[in-house]
Amino acid sequence: MYLTVGLAIGVYYLGVFIVNNVYIIRKYLIPAPVVGGIVIALIILLLRVTGILTIEFDATFQTFFMLLFFSSIGFNGRINMIRKGGILLVIMIIAVTILIIIENLVGAGIVTLFGEHPLLGVAIGSVPLVGGHGTAAAFGPLIEAMGVPHAETASYAAATYGLVAGCMIGGPLAYLRIKNLKKSSGQQSQEFNAKSIDNLNDEHLESKPLNQNKLMLAFSLLLLCVGAGTVITGVLEQFMTFSAAVGALLAGLIVRNICDFKRIRLPDKEINITGDIFLNIFLAMAMMNMKLWELIDLAGPMVVTLLVQTIIVALFAYYVIYNIMGRDYESSVILSGVCGFGLGATPNAIANMDAITGKYGPAPQAFLIIPIVGSMFADIVNAFVITFFMNIFG
């Protein structure tokens, strides 16, 4: 297991090297551990099919790093952010929840037509599309353990597809909406201002440098939430199928909001940095352990499901998001962001919006709403919706 972790670090930096030197990969914001992991997984596939060598990894630490990362996600779930965001933020959270449910229902329905377990549709539904590689690595193995062969590898593959698809459809759809609108002058609504998401989280995050005590506190809080999460998971598993990742997330969510209520300042910057470090290691381990040969039997249902999901996200963003968010320039930018994290991840959403605003002008509402929903509430809501579907179809 130590060798596996060491190799994962090498895989991560291989991905960093490739990302830094290949423009098309940078353009679609594919994370370094995903890139490095895919390269290694392809090499392992080649060695296996040629009969030269079969390689297996010990994923013991993968679960540990995953739980630390999901604890950090829980700390992002600040309930008071809804109050600061106003009614449009509440509407967006509800809309994204509906999109998550639709993705899972559609995925389950399509794969069932191919004679597959409906949970495979969840594994290539909101798990990788809204959740990304991190959620795929957390829930994929759990769904596979529930009797769905190759769900883990399929989920990773769908997450990679989503990163590219989310970037490809977001810009063109927004351009179509903007075509008949006046160029925005960057006006602000009553509920929103141009403050960045970082300032909303903690107005002093950038004013102080990192220090050892804060990093130690951040790491300690994440470890404590991992421990508390196992207790939460153990209790809830008496009544339903429940992922340890959700237990860790829920523990972080509880600690965060208790501290907010008591006005206790937490080391947010250090928590996010620590969580990102563990995400990179855990993703590298998960991706290099992909069993690509298992995708052959799932090629048909996967291709059809992902194409249909792409169309659904596009229609949902173009017609639903645009209309409920105001039918204006800001809502056009927001719909491009929803395409980004509805199929890929929040960085993809930001990239989509950057491309739009770089041509047509600023959109402060969009740059407040999308980061809050994409990086905070979407992952939290998604985890609970996935858990619901696992209990329904499991």
C-alpha cells in the first residue's frame, strides 16, 4: 500500500507535466491526476492484453484520502451563504437538485433498456457528471459492491467525458441566447454585488499567510470529521445504504455550521488547500487503478446514456436555467456555467463564463451564484440524492 501511494505521487506529477505542455488538455481543464492516471491505466491495459504483465494496486489509503477530501467538502456548506445569495441562489439550488434527479432517472432508464442494472445509470449519471472524478471515485466502488459490475471504471470514464462535453456546449448555447440581447454594461442586481466568492467565504482569507498552526488545525479538523463520519455512517447504515464519504461530508457540514453559529473562525483557506491535496492523491490512485478492459461490454449503454445526458443538460440550461434566472445577459452567462458543472466540474463552469464575459462584458451575478452552487451546494445535494437512489434501486 505504501508503494501504491508513492506511485500515485509520480502519476500526479506526470499529469502536471502533460497538462503544462499540452494545450488541448489545459483548454478543457482536465485535472492533472486524471491525465496522469489515464496514461498509466492505458499502459497497464497494454501490458495486460499483450500478456506481458498484470499489475494490481493496494487501494487501502485511497479510501482514507477520499474521506479527508469529502470532509473538506462538508466545510464548504455554509448555510448562511444562502441568506447572502438571496432568492436567486435558492432558485438555482432547487434547479440543480432537479437536474441531478433527472440525470439519475434518465441514466437508470436508458441502461435498463440495455438490460443493465439501473444503478449503472446512476454511476454514469449525476455521480460523475455533477460530482466529477472525486464523487465517481467515492460512489463508483460502492455501487459496484452493490452488485453492479464495472460501475467504478464506467464512472471514471463518464467523468472524463463530462469535463470535455461541459466545455464544448456551454459557450455556444450562451452565445445563442446573447445574440438577441444588448451587450451588458455589468450592472448589478439588488441581491448581488461584485464580491468574489473568496471574500464571501472569509474576507480575510488572502490577508494572512499560511502558517503551521493553521495547517495543523485544518488537518486535525478533517481527521476528526473522518472519525465522526464513521459514527454517523454506522448509525445510518442501520436504516439505509449509506456511503462513508457522505458521513464524512455530513460531519464537516455540522462542524462548519456550529462554528458559524458560535462565530468561531475556522482556517478556511488551509482546510481547502489540505482537502485539495488529498483530492489529488486520491484521484491519482483511483485513476491509475482503472480497469479499462471492463468498459468493452458497457460501450453501448455508456455512449447512448452520455449523449442523451449531454442533450438533457443542454436543454435544461438553455430553456429552464435561462428563464428562471431572469432571461437576460446574466442568465445567459449562468446557463454556460450550469453546462460546465452539470456535466463536468466548477472550474469548467468558470472557464465557460470567462469566455463569455471576456467577449461581452462582466456578469457579477453569474460569478457569485455559480461558484457557490458548483463548489458548495451541488456536491452536497448530489451526495444525498445519490444515496437516495442507491436505496431505491439497490
